[in-house]
Amino acid sequence: MRTTLAIDDDVFAVAKRLAADERQSVGSVLSALARQALKANPQTPRVRNGVPLLSVQPVSAAVTPELIKQLQDDLP
């Protein structure tokens, strides 16, 4: 499908470089990146015990009871 999009210059530059590295068109690189982003964020939230779960980055620190206690101790 052919369409016109406004893409920021920095995003286009990276897509163009990726396309050259992978010997693909810029359009196919951007389509693949869009598919990855759409798969990573499902439309329906995951729910556990009736509570919606929030997604976190893999490098996020775990919130432990010890961390909560430390933060409470730091409050004035």
C-alpha cells in the first residue's frame, strides 16, 4: 500500500541506515519496525486476579518490601 507519512528527520536517517545495512527498502524496514512495536503493545491489558497488569522494561528494578521500607524511612 502506498501512502504519505511525515517522519522526523532523525527517524528517517536511522531507517535509511538500517535499510542500507540490511539491503532492504526504507519502507520495508519501517514496516517491520512498526509491526514489532504493535506486537509489543497488545490492545487488551493483561489481568491477574481482576487487576490490570502494567508492563515494565526488562531492565526495571523489582519493587521489594525492603525498597518500600527504605523509601518510607526517607520520607520527612
